[in-house]
Amino acid sequence: MEKITEQPSLYNHLEKMTVEELVGKINNEDKKVALAIERALPQIAGMIKAIEKRLKDGGRMFYLGAGSGGRLSVLDKVELPNTFGIEKGIINSILAGGEEHLVEALEEKEDDEEDAVRQMNLFNVNPKDFVIGISASGTTPFVLAGLKKCREEGIACGCIVNNPNSPIAAISHYPVEIIMGPEFVTGSTRMKCGTAQKMVFDMISTTVLIRLGRIEDNKMLNVRLINNKVIDRATKMLMELSGIEDYAQAKELIITCQGVKNAMNYLNTQQNNTNFNIYNHEQT
């Protein structure tokens, strides 16, 4: 296979460039990311539909990765329970070397095939679940071993890779190839590849959780009240949706009910006898 991600940079003598030249050329390379993702949207959508089905049937989703892509998947996973109000364990990340070693960047663990199988067994990954392999090269042994286990045990799997015709894409049921050309610094896949991976993670998790009913209109009605900023956002959200004009009253209701969705349900229950439509503020 052709490893485009290892090809020489299109730019020479980086050390001789000015700051303005460096940031301008990096920005030019970054512009290629969204266009490459656009070309892969049909494949991304197909994978999301398969994930949605399994989560609706009670399954889980697992990111499986090493290096920059694996660490970025952990970032995506940890933000979802607070943003969407989902239980931990619905969307997960299996990182080469283990999440407990996230900041140590144990790059050598990407070659550890046994670690992938061991961690998948610890999570009891099974045919109800969906696994997404993450590998810029498309050849990472840790990821390849995990996806082989998926195929052997009837577990649906997809991948996000940045080289064409890779072994990881070949073994995946739902391959996503995002091809952008060589990196600005030769072989440094933390750059465009990492940016592309993060953008696709956002697409996958956000779209799946919208489809699972965790967003209404465009609002995070299930957001958890984790700090003052979120409480303020939730209070203003409740005021907009319910017609309550008093900030203190709305805030008290948000805190008492522990969230926008619960507060809205409470208000709708209270208004049932008067046929008041709390969502569009109209007397029916």
C-alpha cells in the first residue's frame, strides 16, 4: 500500500521560514482537511447509521486507537456524559497502553497486539457493540489486532484512516478513508490527520446522540449542571423555552429539577389542566 502520510512534506527548509510563513503554510494545509472529510461523508454517514442502530438496541460504541488519534478519541468520550446527559459506558475509548497512561504518550504500545485483545476482553466487547479503529497509517498493529478480533467474533467495526487501501480499511465493515496528502512536517500525523480525526469524532458522537434524542431543536436540554456557566446557560434556555421572565425563578427551578429537561417536564405537567403549550408559548 502507498503511505501518503509518510511522504515528504511539500515544503522544504522549514527552519528558514519566518513565523508568518510557517503559520500561513500550516493554515494552507489545514484547509485541505474539511474538503477531504467532505469526500468521505457518505462513508461516515453509513458508519453512523450502523452505530445508531446498535446503541438503540442497547449496545455500546468503542473507539480503538493509539497515538494522537487514540488520545483525541479519549477527549471526545470524556466530554459526552456532561454535554448530552448520557450514562458513562455508552461511548468508550480503548487506548493503547490504557487510558491511565494517557499523558505518558506510550507510542511503543501501538505495536502491542495482545494489549488490544486484553482490553477488549476487559470491556466484554461483544456483537451488540460497535468498534471504530483509529489509525492514520492504516497499519497500526494494536488497532489491526482489535479489528481482527471483531471480525472473528461477529462484532461490527469501522475505521478512520488517512492512507488508501490499508489493511485496517480492508478488514473493517465500514471503512472511512480521509486522504489529505503528506503532513507539513514529514510524517507528523498529529497535524492534519489529528485534525481530521477530531472533526470526524465530533461528527460521529454528536450525530449519534442527536439521533438518540439527546438534543431538542438545537439545545442541550440534557446538559448536566456541572458549573456556574452551565447553570446560567440552562437557566436562560429554560426562560426561552418556557416563557418564564424571572431569572431567579428559572434558576431555582433548574437547580431543584436538576436540569432543563426535567424542569420542562415539570412545567408541562403543571400546565396540563390548562392546555398550555410550554414549548411555543401559545394558549390553545
